[in-house]
Amino acid sequence: MRTVRAAEGCRRAAAVVLAVAAVGMAGGCSSDPDPPQIEELSPIQAGSLISQKWSHDELTHFTVTFHSDTLIECGVQNDLWKRVETLFQGFTVSSYQLTEAGRKALFAIDLKESGKFQEVTLQGPYLVEVTGITPGSDPDTSRQAALRWEIDWNKAPAGIKACFPKYELSGSQVALFQLSGPHWSFVSFLKPSDVAAPPQAADASVPAFARP
């Protein structure tokens, strides 16, 4: 009789141990952290990331080309650039170089006496508007943001305002974003040939285009 009771006690103890072990395993599984939730890149977030990069003087050089018969003289009068003459194979060659004040306002110039195809490389400050977002070459980890930029007229130097039409100091770009962990990061601006074509709308669960 004692042997039977002892056996029953051992079985009950074993059952308790197994139950405790099962609870411990279940508790261990439930304590595993959930994977981080990845938010879709929004136009507002994309614009903010681009502006952050610009605030560190990165990727700020945009080139504009236009016609103007008065640009050269205006730039000289407003101390943006100066005329420089050099001898080359017995000929005098005239060109224009940025002054110290001009280098604070512009990155580079390529000016022609004809007034045609005047080329100026800006360096900000800019305003940006993201007009659309599409998946990149890897739809899972990359996005392309179409945007329109323009010079921040309120912060532009006086010489820029005096010599350039505001509407000429603007343009369009496509920015590349990559997923880094759970966050998006702005990588670079794309050349037109590098822009991935929008995917076919075969899967309605994947947003192909986002607008603000």
C-alpha cells in the first residue's frame, strides 16, 4: 500500500515539474520582441530627410541653363563675378570667375558673351516639394521620390535677387531612398537613366504611388 502511494506521489511530482517547465517555455516564447514595424516613406518624411542633408551642405549643387543678355553685366556690377583676360597662343581669351562674394552665393559659372546658354550652378538654400513616391529597383528596400526644388528667395543673397529671375532658379529631381533597418535614409539624386520604371499594378497591396 505504501508502495502504491509512493508511486502516485512520484507521478504527481513529475506532472508538476512538467507543467512548470511548459509554463516556463511558453513564457520564454512570449517574451521574444516583435519585429520592428516599417512605415511606408511619406512625402513629408522624404522632404524632411532631403532638407536635413542640405543643412549639412550635402548634395546641394543644381545647375540651371538659360538665356540672358544682361546677366554678365549685372553679375559684375553686383560683385558676383569678374572678367578675367588670359593669353592663349597669342590670343586674348576672356572669361568670368566668381568673386569671394560670388563663391558664397554660387558654386560655379559658365557664361557666354552671346548671352545664350548661360550656365550657373547653385548651392542653395532651397525649398523642396515631394510630388510622388514610387518603388525603386528593389521594391522591398528602396523608394524613388519625384520632387520639385526652388531657391529659397527669402534667404537668397541680394546679388542673386538682382540678376536672376526667380522662376529660372528651380528644377525637378528624383531622389533615391534606401531602407536602413526600420528607417528610411536619403542616398542621392538619380540621373534620368537610373530612374526605375514604375512597377505594373499587379499587386494592389503594394502602394505604387504616394502623394502628399
